[in-house]
Amino acid sequence: MSGMCILIADDDPVVRDVVRRYLERDGLTVRETADGTATLAALDDTDGRDAVENREQGCRFEVRLPLNGH
């Protein structure tokens, strides 16, 4: 699984931290977002790179993730 990138989308920083630690321990790259707006931006953000290169291979998100942190 090394080299994979996972996006964690959750408004609870404790949940994000615990999940991130487990995934990084297994050699995965982790990106985090705290609300729906940031999650959509992260999924659309290619940082000027090829979109395929920047795509997460997995996503862990909260079902009722607030759109803007509220």
C-alpha cells in the first residue's frame, strides 16, 4: 500500500488524527480536510500536476460533514 494517497474528511480533529496516524504507520500519504468545502477543493486541486498523479486512491469521510465548518 505504500505510495497511495488517502484523503481524510472529518470535522473532528481527533478522528482525523487517529485515522491519519494508522494510515501513515502503514506507509500511506494522507491529506486531511475539516469540512465539505475544503474536501471538494482538495478533490479538485491538482497543484499544477497531472490530475491522475494527484488523485487520492481512497477517501474516508464523515457522512454528515458540514459544508463550511458549521
